[in-house]
Amino acid sequence: MACYAAGDFIGVSNFYTEDCRFMAPGSPLVPGRTAVAKGFQSWFEAGLKTIKLVEEEIGEAGGDVIYSRGEYRFYTADGKEGEAGK
């Protein structure tokens, strides 16, 4: 994701809806794009400089709610895998 690698966390957050719910690993559910930007910024500042996201499924949960399920992999500046999950 080019905007993440460039440190553009607002750009990353714009992939999410304004009323999104962000579920970062090991953290409570937090609402909104600001939370998304802060979450991605914290990973970047921790040394995880690139990310690969793989969407496996996007679907309707009912009403105007959708979900996205997939995997992520973060990499350090030297290309080593730093964290991975779903």
C-alpha cells in the first residue's frame, strides 16, 4: 500500500468509511477514520514500514453494514516480516 509506505496515514484511513469500526490486534474496537490513521501510524513508527493486505471476503452483514475479512503482513525497512495476522 503506497500511502502507508509514504507515511500518509490519512490516505490509509480514506480506504475506510467515516463510521468504520477499527479492530486492531490486541486492542479494543475503536470508531472512525482517526482511529484507523492512528493505528497505522503507530505500526509505522514501531518500524513496520510496508504492509501487504489480502482481502479474502467482503460481504453484507445486514442493513448498511459491510465487513471485510482477510490477512495482513507488515515488513520492516530491511524487508523482514514484522507481524502477520487476520
